[in-house]
Amino acid sequence: MTNSHQSKPVDDAVNVDVAVIGCGPTGATLANLLALSGISVLVVDREPAVYPLPRAVHFDDESMRVFQAVGIADALAAQSRVNPGMRFVDEHDRLLLDWPRPVDVGMHGWHGSYRLHQPALETLLRESLSHHDRVQIELGVQLLSVEEDDEFVNLLLQNVATESQIQCTARFVVGCDGANSLVRHYVGAHMEDLGFRERWLVVDVLLHSEQPELGDHTVQYCSTRQPMTYCRNPGLRRRWEMALPAELSDAHALEENRIWQTLKRWIQPEQAVIERKAVYTFKSELASRFRSGRLLIAGDAAHLTPPFMGQGMCAGIRDASNLAWKLAWCIRNPAHSFSRLLDSYQQERSPHVKQYIKAAIQLGGLINSVDAKSVESLIESNDAEALRMASIKPAIGDSDWVLELFDTTHHQGAMCAQPCLADGTKLDDFTGYQFVFICRPELSAWGGLVPEGVAAGLVVLNTRDHPELEQLLDSMHQNAVLVRPDRYVLSGMLTLDEAQLTNRSLIGARLV
Ligand SMILES: Cc1cc2nc3c(=O)[nH]c(=O)nc-3n(C[C@H](O)[C@H](O)[C@H](O)COP(=O)(O)OP(=O)(O)OC[C@H]3O[C@@H](n4cnc5c(N)ncnc54)[C@H](O)[C@@H]3O)c2cc1C
């Protein structure tokens, strides 16, 4: 992967192309992808170190593909664990619902589900950032305020330890500043409550030695009395989460004696140490807007998902991948209006994440509401197959930008698979975080139609040179596909005419 573009400040007042507020998984991923696109980035986080309390323990193949683009996938895979799936059981351990996750590598070139230790991921993302010349990371620095004008955003930052203030100017600011986002306030967004709000205790333990009897599946213990979750995390880490009754205070819930008492069915104090514990209120919220002018929000700043599907962080990673190439385009083309392209960010991402939030709420409902009577009826009324659940794969929302750009709507919004090329190289490793045009030989004339210079950000692959890509086109019933850097299909094409139309649209939009 190369940094083909080096953006230049328009005048001396511009410090940086993009200021990313918050260096959690969303901000760190976004900053990495922007850096790969040749964009200068300032990342600030008010905390001096990665968040220490227990949070994400799961991510999926789509997120892994983004981490692959960043360049940390192999290192992350080495510290993660392939997850065989999730089981929902009743208080007598009777299986209510099975959600097996394929243990084979799937269409994205990775396993469908991984277990991780979130600080390990965040450390890798930060290490990767430190290798980019055009990225400046300031830890222990918080955003105090922003002020936007037509061309820039002026930021007032503060070193938390010394209280000294720092001024900065950026073309765009992205608030990846978590659930209590300050940038969201400046965007003028409110959080729509989608209906889930519960207080849970989360406990991470470190086993002294392997205890295979605990099992490798995630288990949701469904109950009206004491809903709980067990997670088999990498190495000797294991997690239990439990819903808290309203009358139990946080302080009482966090008492170690009480925790061991709750866990005694599975584990005794002499078998492990409690590594981390925290009480959270799990919420389901979606921001009313993701952008105002040059200010945007991403990750938990834009949406909150109950953790039952392990998708909150994954949604932030998808935000970063969707947004980075769009911001890069806006910065490379300062004379063009950016509104429509940047509006597509919310139009595409908001309905997508909403589907995950709703599915997580449904699962939360199941975990909470199952009593002995409903179990009996569930088991009687279903055969084994009906008790199986499959992963959802929502398409991104339609955007005005795409609808205006293309006459055809073949496969827009679907994700492109990642096969391996003949020498074993994964497709994305070959292409980098770029636009890719994959075509049958008869449409490859299209590639030659792109004027010199315009094609700088486009990789063209035809099936004569890469017969291993035939199956990819066959599966989509297309003769060519144009794939965005976030691996979504921008357009499929059947004929050379359609390809030429696409070509003109791209040049018109100066996309590649
Ligand atoms: C118990 C639990 C389990 C979870 N399990 C999963 C899971 O298995 N899978 C999954 O995908 N997700 C899971 N999640 C959700 C996941 O942890 C979050 O979605 C994810 O951490 C959000 O990342 P982010 O980068 O958007 O925000 P954060 O990680 O919250 O990062 C925001 C950063 O912004 C910084 N910041 C805030 N304000 C300012 C400011 N004014 N100036 C400078 N910096 C600022 C903060 O210090 C912080 O570092 C879980 C969450 C919880 C609580």
C-alpha cells in the first residue's frame, strides 16, 4: 500500500487536514485510514493511556478486513481467538437458541467472529499510527471547544495535566469522543432512545490455569431472575456479565465477595483473580445527525448498542472505513462541494447500525424475559433448526450521492468478497485502501479510458490476468464491479456501455 497523495495546506493557518477527537478504536482506526490516504491528521485523547475497564470482547470479519487495511490484522489475529458461537440457555441449561459462527474462513477472507481483549487492539492501532509521518497523536489533551467558518474549524485544546491551551485549525473535525461526545453537541445532534436501558455488572477474570469445562462458546443465561453472560476470551481471560436489580448500589455490586458468590457455580476464588470490573448502563441510542458542516461524529459518539451481539465497536470501525475515503476525497478536491458526499455517510451508516441495535435489543429481551413457562412453549413449538439463529448482514442505506452518480443500481450497497489471488495474496492486500475495478477482459478497455492522472487512486484487475476473480463476478452476476475503498460495491456493470457510463460518472465526480 502506498500513500499516493500528499495533501498541501492551502495557507499557513491550516495545521492539519483532519482533527480526530478521541483515540478509542473508532478514532484510531479512522486516523490510520486517513493516513493511508495521504491525509494529515491530529488525534487527541484526554486520557494518557488506553481505557482500562472491561469493554469489547468480540469483533467480526468485516471489522477484521478494516484492520487488515490498517495493517494490523495478522498481529491482531495472533492475539485473538476464533469464536465458535453463542448459545442461549435457560436456568436449567436447556438450549433455547443456538447462534453458531462458522469456524472456516468466510467471504471476507477472515473468520466470522473473534474474541479479543480490547486494550490489545487499541495498542496495535496506536502503534500503527506512530509509523505514519503525517499523524500527530496528543494524549492527555482534551477538546474544549470548536468554532467553524466556511473553510476551517478552529479548535481549542487543553493539556489536561498542565492546563495549558493549544489552538489548532483543521479542515474537518471528527468526534470519535465516545458516549458523552462534546463534538456531538457542536454538531447539534440529539440521541434518539431506541428503548433499551439496563444496568449490568461486567467482571473480567484471569484464570490461574485452563478450565476447559467452562467451554468455548459464549453463553447467554436467559432468566427473569438473574440474566447473565459468559464469554470465553483469549488466553486465560474469561468474562461474566450480569444484570443488576435496581435496589443494588454500584458499590455493593462491585464488592469482590458478592462477585465470587455469584460466580461460584462456575469458578472459585482460588482458581482465578478478578482483573477488571465495572458497572455500566447499557443503552440503545442513535444520533439524529452525524454531521454539521465540517464537523462529524463516529463510533459511540453517534450510536450506542447493547453489547449482546458484540457489535458496538464494530459499528464504529465501519463508520471509520465509510468515512475515511470520503474525507480524503473532500480534502483532495477543495474546490468541490462536499455536502452530498459527506451526507452519504449518515445516509449509509445510520440505517445499517440501527438494524444491529434493534437486533441487539431483541436478544437482550430474550435474555431478560425467559421464564420457565415460555421456555416450555419455545421448546415444544420448535424443532432444532428453528432454534438456530444466523448472523444478520444488512446492506448500507441508499444515499443521494450514489443515486445521482449512477444510472445502474447493480449490487450497490453490498459488500465485495475478498478472495485470494493466484499467489495466495489476499485481494485487499494487493489493492490497498483504494477503489478497485474488477472486470472480464472485454470490459477492461474501460481501464484505458481513464485519463492519465485521474486513475491514480484506482486499481484495475481483469479476469484474464486474474482468473481467480471470475467466481467473484459470477456470484454477483456481473461482468465488472467497481468497489469502494471500504469494500462496498459502488456499481456493478454488465456491458461496456455501462462501464463507460460509470467511467464518465467517476471522472465527473473526480472520484479516482
Ligand atoms: C461491557 C461492554 C462490552 C462491550 N462488548 C463489545 C463487543 O464485544 N464488541 C463490540 O463491538 N463492542 C462492544 N462494546 C462497545 C465498545 O466497547 C464501544 O462501542 C467502543 O469502545 C467505542 O469506541 P469509540 O472509539 O467510538 O469510543 P471510546 O472507546 O469511548 O473512545 C472515546 C475516546 O474519546 C476520548 N474523549 C472523550 N471526550 C474527549 C474530549 N473532549 N477530548 C479528547 N478526548 C476525548 C475518551 O478519553 C476516549 O478515549 C462493549 C461495551 C461495553 C461497555
